Amino acid sequence: MFQIDLIERCKANDRRAQLKLYKQYCDGMYCVAMRFLKNEDDAEDVLQESFIKAFQKIEQFKGEVTFGAWLKRIVINKSLDHIKSKKEKYLELQESTLHIVEDDDWQVEESISVEVVKKAMEELPDKYRFVVQLFLVEGYDHSEISEILKLEQTTCRTRLLRGKAQLKELLKSKSYGTGS
């Protein structure tokens, strides 16, 4: 069965088609949620909420992007909402007035593994980690990240640059054996 047919059947509230679509995407979307939430129970909750929302809003899916990309955006937004709901206080820095210098150098030493980079990313403050993760791991550009996180593009760029700088420092300390 073609993806379009499956989605059309989901739009007609066909439970079997919904289950098939769920089985097709649940593992991948669970991984996306885990990258943000770092907790299996929270990731499972967000995954279920995301699929419920996707099926409730499936009429809004127009096929301009793949269903997986559309669903991934829902999962990321639900993950971020979940994180925000767990925080009692959130202080937004007014970074949009800062001057941005573009720096596309994302090179790290060859001896540093992807796993080390991922672990170092987890040590970043959330406001930087989310932007760096959406850019490096999820592959979103500045305009998409600013839309997802509801930030000005300049704020997004600033956080990406600062996150990158902190990530490089973390990786530098790990490569010299001074990190934990």
C-alpha cells in the first residue's frame, strides 16, 4: 500500500491504517523524543501524545513534506512543550539585540567519536542544547529552528554559536583528559 493511500485512509478515521502508520513510525519518533527528553517514560508519553495529535490533525497534512517530517515536527514540539512544563521558572535572555558573526566551522578532532560529541551536547544548557541538537542532529536550518522554538532568528543564531563554542570547549577538555 502506498503512503498516500494509507494517509487518506487515516483521514477517513480507518483504525487499521492508523495502526499501520503508527507501527511504521513509532520507533523512529521514539528516538527523536529520547534525544530531547532522556527519559523513557517521558518519551513514551510524548510519543503517544504526538500520534494522537497527528491523527486528530491529519486533515492539515497536505503532503508538502513527507509524513515522517511532518510527524517529527509534532514530536519535537511536544518534547519541547513537555520540557517547558517541567520547569517551574524559565528566564529568557534578550539575545536578539546581540551582533551575530557567522561561523560554519563544525570540525572536531578525528579522534573524538560521535558518542563523545553527543554526550558533550547533553552537558550544554537547554537553551543552547536544543538549538545545537536541532541544527546538527535533526538537520533543521535557522528559520526552521526559530519557528520550532518560537525564537527570533538572530536569537537562534546566537544560541547556536554560543552552544557551538561551549561544545568545542567541552570537547577540548575531554580530548586533553581534563574533563570528567
